[in-house]
Amino acid sequence: MRDWANYDMENSPHEIEALVDSYLARNYHNPLVEPEVKGVRFDMLKCLDLYHSKELEAQVKRFVIKPKRSFRQDNPPSAR
């Protein structure tokens, strides 16, 4: 997997994990839903917020080696 990723896996795991944990720890609630659905969680909304966050964008700039490229672009099916 390391050979396929355009991602600095040596230096980034702890920072990425901390960022994800900080978003999952957020207290999202909806007072209209909570009385009807006990234990409702909003983890998907937290993930969406993380995906669109400036913090994640900053980490991408630091840890993704070729952020404008994908594995498929660098290894088209005809080249395999």
C-alpha cells in the first residue's frame, strides 16, 4: 500500500489521527430528533465537516506528496 500512496505515511499518522479524533469528539445534537431517537449520533456530519475543513486541507498540503495526482492518473489501465 505504501508504494501506491502519494502520502507521507512516516510523518503523518499521529496528526491525522488527532484531527479525526477531534472531529469525532465534537458534540453535535439535534433537539428535535433526540427525544424521538434515543442515542442518535451524528458521526456522518462530523466526517463531512472534517472533509471540508481547513485543518484537513492544511494536512493534505503537508503530507500528500502529489496532491493534484491520483494513482489512476499515474498508472493508467493500459500501462499495467
